[in-house]
Amino acid sequence: MTRTSSSCSVRSAGHVISALAVSLLILAVALSQSPEASAATADPIPGSPLDAHQKGLRYDIGVHEIARLAALIAYGLMVATVVFGVVLRLRFMQHAVSRATVHGAHMTMGLSALIFAGVHGMSFVYQPVWGIGPTELVVPFAGGLQRIPVGLGVLGIELGIAVGCSLLLQRRLGYHRWLRFHQLAYAAFLLMWLHIFLVHPEPRHPGFVAASVAGGAGACLLAFLIRVLPSRSRLRERTAAVPSEVVP
């Protein structure tokens, strides 16, 4: 019992340490992209209207606004999907709302997030300055402007699609194996968050978008920690209750 409890504590601490390590990595990236560093270079933002103007390329502002709006909606839906997933798993509000209702909301928001993310990505095909075609939309890090941030977004969307499609294989995989794979949704969210954070300066400067991106990330990190820590505590409680049940 003691050994099991200790191993659970170690795993819980490992999850927390991993989350803190990721936070430190993101902070380091943010500092490297500080306003002082941006001011040191006079080059326009890659893929911006000014960049397109200097290259003599057409830039559609309407398509830009569609892409921006689709990105914000997709991000909000992703945050809600993660939070509702934790609510579903830990059976919060089960006395007030039926489990089927929460499950339906979780599935609907997850699918809607992927659809809006797809609209966001497809819109850049119509902005010649980005040089994005079918290959860049499907193959992560295939090239073009901002190869790493764009590749992170493509990889995150594809991982999210894989997590969603895994529902079709739940019976074949078994519930516990499927659940482990389904938890890759946290990694998909992190990849898409990094894409949003790195691809444009707007989320890194004070404003509505920056507050929304930071608030969504904080909500998902909190949901992740709530998902990990209480579940380990319940496991320790069940393990501690086993000896009392088997003693005659």
C-alpha cells in the first residue's frame, strides 16, 4: 500500500513538474519575442499586409478577418472542450446535468473547434504572401513563411483529428487504452496554443486577444491539474481501503 501510494505521488509530482517545465519554456519564448527584440528589427511581420505590399503581392483584408475570427472561435471552443472533458471525466455537476448532456456538449465543441481550425488554415491558401498550398496544409513543417509556428498548428490539428477519430476504435482498443490515447488532446491543445502564441505578435502584447489566449491557457492548465491530482488521491484512498476489506 505504501509503495503504491508513493508511486502515485511521484507520478502526480511528475505531471506538475512537466506542466511547470512547459510554462518555463513558453516564458523563455515569450521573452525572446519581447517588444525590445522586435523593435531591433525593422522588417515587417512575415505574412502581414505590409510584408505582402513590399513583395508586390495581393493581400485580401476580408480573408484576413475571416482567418482571425475563425482562429479566435476555434481557440475558445478548444478551451471549452478541454474543460468539459475534465468535467465529464471527474463527474462534476452530475446531479445537476446528465452525463449524456455533458458528453454531447464535449463532442460537439471538439468537432466545432476542428472545423473552425480547418477554416482558419484553408483561408491562408487565398493569401499569396504565405505561399501555403495543399502540401503545407497537410504536412507539418513543409515550408513557407513561419515554418515552425505553422507546422505546430498543422500538427496540433492533425493530432486533434486523430484523437476525435479514435472514438471509432474505442471498442477495439478497450476503454483504458483508448483513454490513454484520448489524453493526447492535451498535447494537441498545447501545440495549437504555441501556434497561436508564436505566429503573430498580437497574443504577446497587452490587449483583448492576449488576455483571451492567456486566460484560456490558464483554464486548461488548471483543468489538467485538477484532472491529475484528485484522481491520484482517489486511487490512494482505494488502495488504502483494500486491506480493511480483506481482513477477516
